[in-house]
Amino acid sequence: MTSLTVKPPVRRRRAGRKQIGVYVALTVIAVVGLLPYLFALSTSVKTNQQFASEYWLPSFPFHFENYVVAWVQIQPYMVTSLLVAAASIVGIVALSLLAGFVLARFDFPGRNFFFIMVITLMMVPGIASLIPLFVMMKDLGLLNTIWVLIIPHIAAGAVLGTILMKTFIEGIPQEIFDAARVDGANPARLFWSIMMPLSLPVIGTVSLITVIGVWNDFFWPLLTISQNELKTVSVGLIFFQGQSGTDFGPMFAGYLLASLPLLLLFTFLSKYFLAGVQGGLPGSH
Amino acid sequence: MVVLPPKKKRAHWGIYVALLPLALVLGAFQYYPALSGIWYSFWDWKPGFTSTFTGLDNYVRMFGDEIWWKSFGNLGIIFAFSVLTWVVPLVSAELLVSLKSERAQFIYRTLLIVPMAFPGVVTALVWSFLYQPNNGVVNQILRVFGLGDFAQNWLGNPELALIALLFIGFPFVAGLPFLIFYSTLKNIPNEIFEACALDGVGRVRRFFAIDMPLMGRQVQLLLILVIINTLQYGFVAYILTHGGPDNATMVPVLRMLNQAYDGQAWGYAAALSTTLFVFTIVLSAIVALFRRRDTTTNVKGI
């Protein structure tokens, strides 16, 4: 926990010359890992003729209109995914912030039981309840609606959300709450005026985990949505491949456009992004 | 744990009202489906029609389902391969921590993990293009090096399809193992390395004598996480091969979905899903135990 701050800025090793070799090796590994994406990037601005004549290298002129073609195709999917992510975030934060607050700051009979019931769900793999959940949604008549996409994300996200919120809120100094109570704030006021603003970092983490989850979810939207306008990005791309299978430029442009939201989050919120990838444990790298 | 309000033992009813929404959502959309899946695994489940109770029939059928067990065999290969691939993230993490410049470390770390930022589906689709028989990059590379005879339909050959799937994400650095190895190595106190250097311990010796033992617990944890992830393996195989050719890349998740959606055998699929669920929950319980006992390590979380 504190080991990072304790670490003195002492050089790790004294050997000098060998660093060149280390740089070369790391560069090779990094480039090999990035190569498929770089290939996708260079192909995404080619026409099929350019692709045929200049397979490996970027070829001029760049055809950025491929991105327009791709955007027209995947735009509905992007909108659906964004909607699902936004609605899920609102639902998850509302549910788990309230529950986390109550669990962290109040004592009441059944408190431990309730929390254990929440934690137990961490062990239930999403894929295992996929089929019964599907049948349930079918019985409710929710297939092919946006709700079938949102509700499972809220239900799954609220589990981790509640745990993260509870842990975070327990760390907020009690004095702040005491002071507010002395000033006459009731629990509702404590929640809105103190909890909400102080919890922004953990709300951010939960939101990021949710976006990553929505963007990577595959089987659930594949099975529950057949209406084209309601498809999410992950599923839409599959059919996109089928539609324009021979038009490589727009196809790769579509893949990259679909990746853009996560890439932006990774670039600007790298620390939280990695925490999200690792199951929401902040400070994990 | 601080109690508020401190004295009052009888809880305010408002507390339960505040917890009600979460309880309802989790009850309806987490507990109910999970339990109904177990319940209906003992039925000939016909959603929308009358289901009949069949006892253990579904499970008996499962024991005779060769494809189901073959799919677990594939999982074994997938698991063994993933563990083998840790060599690359391990070596990369070792190389990375030996960089003296903090700035260079940050830049290389970022470059190495950028592929993690791409959605899994995009990675799968890009790789499915790399494997294409005609225009695919893999075959083109072989042709460039005069090895055109080896060029082939990688995903269409039952003997190669699974291994082709496993190579997706090569060189396997962008992932959880790398992050864990790197953060573990980063957090080993420098004094230990200084003591080593004084005693004349070389880099390789240090790796086996210090780095590896200190990573032991993290590796244990990682092993179990990989087992759980492997049990849920599925969407990559779905996108690239649909479990084919000739079930060469069949995995339990795909078998389960096939039975439900193509075979309309919902009760049987529920039995398969319950089995997967039991496997996973046992392993998750072990992970939870590890987490709780994990007080010896100097590394925070994973």
C-alpha cells in the first residue's frame, strides 16, 4: 500500500552498457504486439486497389472517406452501446452508492447478512446464469428492447459497485459526518451534500468498469437482440464484417472507430482503466 | 467500523427502505436466474410451454456427451497454453524493471499494454483477418519468406484451428499476468537488490533466487484466475470458428449455447451451465480464501 511511496529513488543496477539490449528487446516485443493494430490502421485508409498493390506499407493518398463509410454503418451500434453504458452507469451508481453508504455508515440487524449476500454474487459467473436469464427476459417480453441490454449490466455492476462504494465510504473520515450532523444535517442531507461529492473518484472507477464491460459484452447482446438498430458495437461489428467482407478499408476503419471510446479512456484515465481491467482494485499497478 | 448514530440499537426503518432497491434488483436479476438455472436443470425445460420433471436425466446425458467432454479437453489445452505463454510477460516485466530511466519504463509499459485497450471483439476480428487463407497476413508473411507451401487455411484445419485461436494476442504481453508480474517486481524493496549486488549475485541468479520466490503467491492467485477465465472462454472461438471445424475448437460455453439455441434443449443446457457454475464457484471460493489469507505479500491487491 505504502510501498510505492517508501521506495527510494536509488538506481536499480549499476551495469551500464547492457541497457541497449534491453531497449531493443522491449521494442521488438512492443512492436510485435502492436503490429496487428498498425496493420489495421494502415489498411483502414486504403482502397481495395491500394490494398492489392501495396499490402504491407501505408499507401498514398490516404482515403479518410473510409471512416465516413464505416461511421454510417456502425453509428447506430455506437449509439446503442453508449446509451446502454450511460443508463447502466446511472443505475449502478444510484443503487450501489445508496447501499454502500447505508452499509458503511449505519449499524442495523441483518447488515452482515445483507453484505454477504452481495459478496456471494461476486462468485457467480455471468456466463452460468446466461440461459436462465435469457428465458426470464423472454417471459417478461423484454427481448429486442433496450432494457434487456441495460438491466443485466445494472444487476451485475451493482454487485462490484456496492463493494467498492462501501469500502470507499468507510474510508471517509467520520469527523466530516459528525460535523455535518452537529450542524443539523439529516441522513438524506449527509448523503447528497457530503457523500456524493466525496465519492466522485469511486463513481469514476465504477463508470469506467461499466463502459469496459458494455463494450466487451458479446454473447448477451448477440442472443437477446435481433433488431439491427438495437445491436451493440461488439455484435454489430460481426455483421459489419459479413456485409462488407471484401471492402477492407471501411471494415478496418469500423473496427478502429469502435475501439476509439475505450482507447480514449485508456489514454486519459490509464490508472483507472487498468484498475477496471483488474476487477476494480484501484492501485493495482 | 464507526456506528452512526452511536447509541441507538434499534434501526430506523428508513435503512431498510434504502436497501430495498438493491435487494430487489439483485434478487430478481441475479439470485432468481442463477437458482432457476439449477432448478430447471432437473427438468425437460420448455420455456413458454409445460416442462416435465426428469430428475437426473440431463446429467446422465451430460456424462455420455462426448463433445461436452472433448470441449473440456480443449479447455485443458487452452489453460496449459496460457500458462506457458506467461514466459513472455514475465521476461518483459523483468526487462522493464531493469530499465533505469523511469520515463522510459512508463513509455514502454504503456506501449506494451495498449492492446488491452482494444475491445476483445475487435482483437478477435483483426486476428480473424490475419488468419484469412488468401489475403491473411500470416500467409502473406510465409509467402514473403518463400514458405508459401506452408500457407493454408489456418482456421479450417482441425489440427491447427485451436492452436491458431490460442495465438491470438501474440506475444501475450498485454494482459493481467504482465500487470501482476510488473507490479510485483516494481514493489520488491530495493534494499534486497542492493544486498544482492553486494553479494555478487547476477541477474539470472537473482531471478531464480529472489524474484521467483517473491512472486510465488501472485502466481498462485494468477493460476486460479486463469482457470476461471478459461472456463468462460468462448466468444473468440465463436467469432473465428463457431467451435469448428469438426468441433476442434469446441468449448463448454459454446456447447451450452448450441444446445439451448440450436437444439432447443433448454433443460440440458441448464444442466451444462449448472456444471460450469459449480466448477467456477468452487474455484472462486479458493480465490477468495487466497485473498483473505494474503497478508504476507508486499504487493497490494492484484
